[in-house]
Amino acid sequence: MDFSFTEEEEAFRKEVHDWIKKETPQRWFELDPLFWEETDESWAISREFQQKLGRKGWLAPAYPKQYGGSGMSHMKRLILAEELGYNKAPVGIEMEVAVNWVGPDLLLFGSEEQKQKYALGIAKGDLVICLGYSEPNAGSDLASLQTTAVQEDDEYVINGNKIWTSYAHYADYCWLAARTDPNAPRKYDGISMFVVDMKTPGITIHPLINLMNRHSFNEVFFDNVRIPKENLVGKKNNGWYELMIALDSERSGIGYAATFQRILEELVEYAKERKCHKDPIIRQKLAEMAVEIEVSRMMCYRIAWMFSRDLHPSYESSMSMVFTSELLRRLADVGMDIAGPYGQLERDSKWAVLQGRIERLCLNCLSIGVGGGSNEIQRNIIAQRGLGLPRK
Amino acid sequence: MDIGLSEEQEILKTAARDFLTKECPKKLVKELDESDKGYSLELWRKMAELGWMGLVFPEEYDGGGGTFLDLVVLLGEMGYNILPGPFFPTIVLGGLPILKAGSEEQKRKFLPRIARGELILTMALTEPSASYDASSITVKASPRNGNYSINGTKLFVTDANVADYLLCVARTKETANPKTGITIFVVDAKNPGIKCTLLKTLARDKQNEVVFDNVSVPKESILGDVDQGWPVIQDTLEKAAVAKCAEMVGGAQAALEMAVNYAKERIQFNRPIGTFQAVQHYCANMVADVDGARYITYKAAWELNEGLPATKSVAIAKAWVGDAYQRVTILGHQIFGGIGFTMDHDMHLYYRRAKAGAMAFGNSNFHREVVAKELGL
């Protein structure tokens, strides 16, 4: 048993830390965007940063080298994720989705041409790919999606609409799940995956304003959108299984514990500023956060360690996501406790503290644990797949 | 980074699981719980033959040369099968402090006999003030005729009623700093001035009131240096907290498995209750508690084993695991429904131990305060 990192790994951590510090523009800290708070300006910064990461092979380090990865070990990937999180690096939801959900699917099921064009583009940070999964009537029950893709000679014709499509308004492509066989006996068996050029005629993007009062996600309408049949990824009607494998493998959010560690440190400093750090209740709450962040970190380490031993997590990733997401809500709460009424103040209000971060965190934390697989679904997965409890 | 057990540890774990499953059935646990003695001599001897008592002591003292991590693995299995008896205090509160602070003579006197299962030890530390601070030590040891005379009351002393020796933590000097002036004495329990009264506790663990009435002990019984005992106690408390976490992790794992197995079998509304989402979600919450507890304990144990500063990790582990074990057993009771609220059933054996374990060596509030200090608050 050994909870330490090797000398080489520690050196890598320092290298990453220094690089992030050097490459993050000061303006990023002034903007201080949390997830869902992208503006055109913050988007531009994070895109540039991700391209720099991509050139180092650090944007999608798990991908094979010929597709823009760096053959990085699992432990180093953990370290990289931790440093990106802890140092508030300019990475956004788009990196998470493209690198961790879309790319792996392409690498597993795509043609060589598709891998070269899209997976490599993701890894270099050149391509923005949004996720066409959820629909107004297909959230947790994603398999009941209704967007259709009908083959007509050399094309597929797409009709339908997607919702919660983050950064569709910035995206080059959409990674689309559509129904190719409405007559399949099981809803899971009639779905296929496609790459759709967002400039294709017939696509309309309608902004949705999120709880952070920002335009981050969208409703996307497909009205007789024609795409080449080569844009089918993998096998026709095999899309559900392709999608599930990707959702499984990277649900871990292994850098989040480090992100929360940073938040906690800032709250500790703030508590001292507010002179409530001797209050026994505040001490207990901050200590409990330190305890839970450490537990969250252990869950992340365990996943990285399992992968490094070629053990495939079954429920461990879901468990980590559930725990981490609910921890963030508690952390936001503790922030409010410390800030008192100041915690209510929005960023640009007179008397606002910490750039309104606490107020923003309280809103922001409502999405984690819902998006990307709600905690209810995750708990079902833990119980059924992890503990063998019966479905019916 | 390797957060798994070594091959030898896996072997130890499996062997201990098999042995205790066979030799320590719940029927025996319940009998021992209701007895005053609290352990089976026959089982104790078998454990000694397996080398369990000697596990963490160096081979030169007839031990197995194992590490603190090995002990954590073994304690996990003892917690899984809720083995009653004085193994914990003998090794963790007796043997380990002697190993750390004893003179060569003391180590030769006690450790081989501990390793062979010939001695039971415990530590008389807490007093009626029920705190783990140095200032809580008021039992006095005064020099008298070249010896020391110990007077005062210790409380919540585990297995004092069966111990051969008590490590009595007493105050030998009043100073401005309560952490100095504390001395550890290895006291023969047969001393006529010692009176043990068994307390009746929730977990049926044999905690005692121990009254010291002019108990005369020779200078040679001092462990380490006079007035310098508190650092040894602090070290002991850190190891004891993590050792207790190890037991609790094992117990929580067992409680989880019992509840999940029941959820698969118990039929209501024509289906196993494990198909209901509420029950599935309880189980999902339990496994997060158990897995979190396991790795947070391993981390603290590893740091202690490496001799790294471990105060923060120990406090984090103890704060978490105590709360986690309680949450798991409460949900366990919820899943078992009515049948779980009977003495005949087994879940309460774990619940009681969760409560006691959470309390031992500082409860979660105590350890959170340690974490707060470590955060610089």
C-alpha cells in the first residue's frame, strides 16, 4: 500500500502547476466564470487555453498518440486533472463533454477517417462538439428519444429537437443520438450516433437562459437536416450501446476534489476575514468539509488506481459523482453560513464579497447531480450494477 | 500509488475471514456480550496460535514482524465478524505503547508474553470528566518510599476486569502546561488497591470504572520517562483511533452485506424490496459510506505506518468513519424493518458497536475540531 506519488509524478505535478500558472491570463481570474457562466470573452480564453493544452497532448491525454493524446498514465492524468481544478484553469464544460464523452466513443466505434477528423480535432482543441442527447421528453429516460434520422440514398435526414445542448451556439459539430429504427421492439435498439456539421441548413439554435442568468445551453431544432451517410458513427442501430460505454468510462470527475479543496481554502481564509473562525459551529462545518473533500479525493484516487491496474470500475465512478456533486451543495451552504447576508449579494452589487462567488456557487451547484446522469439514476446504477440488487 | 492490499495482506484477510466466520458465530458473540468476562479463552488461544497477538511485534520479541497496516487488515476482519474480547486494548493500548516507549527490559518482559497470548492489557486513561485532553488527567501518582502511590478514579477502561496489567496514565507533577507532568505506569492488576467495577454499556463492551486506592507501584513500572508520558499517549491515541476505524470499516461492510442480501430476499408487494428505489438508494448511500471509510482509514494507517505526520489524516478518518458506520447501521435497521428491532436479530450488534466505536478515542466533533486546528482556523 502506498498513498504517495512517485518522484517523477511529483515532478510532473510541478510542471503542470507552473505551466497552468504561466498560461492562464489574469483576465480569467477577473472574469472568474464557474461552469454555466460562459461569456463570449471567457469562451475565447478557454478555447485558446484548450488549444494550448491540446498542443501539449494534455487536453485528451488518454487518447492514443496518433489521435492527439500523449499515452499518459492514469496517475498522471489524475494529477493533471487535479492541477487544472485546483488552479482554476480555463477549462469549461465543453472540454469535459468533448474529451470525455464524445472522443472515447469515436475512438471505440468510429472509422479511421472519423477518428482522424473528429477525435484528433477534439484532442488538439481545434473542434468544438456539442452533445445532442437530451430532448424535452427524453432526459433520464434518454432511450426514448424521438429525433429521427431517416436514410435516403447517400444521406440521412434528421428531424427533431434537442435540449440542454451546452454551447451549441459555439459548436462546429453536434454529436447526435437519433432514432434510425422507430419499429425496433425495444427503444434501445433503434438508436444511432452521428456527427452533424452545425452549419448544415435546417439547424436552428434557440438560447435558453440558465439559472446563472447566462446563455450557456440551448434548444436545437433539426428541420430536414441532410447529412452524408458517412457521418454515421459505428453501426446503425447500435448507438445506445456506443453511448453507454462512453458515459460509463469517464463519469468520475477525478479533478473535482482538488477544485473543492481550493474552494475550501478560500472559505477558510474568508472565515478568518469575517472573524468567525473561532465560532465552534463554523469550525465544525469547515472541518466536515475538509473531511468530505478528503473522502471524495480517495474515491477519485481509487478510480484512477483501478484503471491503472486494468480493473474496470462498475459502480465506483457513479458513486464518486454522486458523492462529489452533493458535497458541492454542502460546500456552497457552508460558504453561505460564513458569509451571512453578504452571501446573497450578486457579483456586481455594492458590498459583494469574493466576486459574488458564494452566491454564484449556490446557484451553480444545483446543476451538478442533475446533468450528465441524475443522482437518482446514478444511485440506481450503484445499487443494481454495484450491489446486484434486482431491477424488478 | 497503490491503494490495494499486498498479496500477504490479502492472504491474512481471507484467512482471518474464514477463521472468524467459523469460530466466532453470532451465537458466541451474543453469549460473550452477556457474560462478564467478554471473551472465549479457547478462541483467544487459537488466535494466539495463528500468530495474531504477535502480528505487529518484532520477531526478536516472538512477534510476526508485521506492520501497522497488517494489523489494520486483521482488525477489519475482527470488526466484520464483531469478535468480542480484549485483543484491541491488549495490542493497541498495551503492546504498542510498550513497543514505542518501553525500556529493553520492559519490552522483553511483556512483548513475548503478549505475542503468545499469555497476557491481557489495557490502558486506564479517561476519567469521569470524559475528555481526551491532557488536562483531564488528574489521577495522581505521588512518590512514596522510593515507589509511587496512585490515587484516583479512571472510567470507561475497556477490559480492565480481565486485564493482567493496566497502563495507568497519571499525573506526577502539576505544571502550567498540563501536557507535562504525566507519567505512564504499567500496573499489575492484582494490586490490592485496584477495584474494578464493570459498567453496563450499549455495545456490551467490557468498560469499567477502575478506582486506584493507594496503589503502590515500583519506579521500574514507569513506561518511558517520568513526567514525559503525554507524547506517548498522543501517539497511542492516534493509532487507537485508526485501529478503531479499521474495526468499524469491517463492521460497516458486514452490515451493508446483510442489508443488501435481505433486500434481495424479502418479498413485499410480490417483489423483492430491493427492487424499490428507496431501498436501492439507501444501499447506494451505504456503499459510499463504507468505501469512503475504507480508503480514508487506509490512508491514515499508511501515513502512521510510514512515520509521516498523520494528525490531520487520523482526525479526518475518525470523524468520517464513526459517522459513516452509524449511518450504515441505521439504514441497515431501516431495511430490516420490524425484525431488526429484536434482540434475536444481528443488525443491532453492529449498530451498538457503531455507537461505541464512534465514541471511542474522541467522537466526530472532537476530531473535527482537530481538523479545524489543522486547517489553521
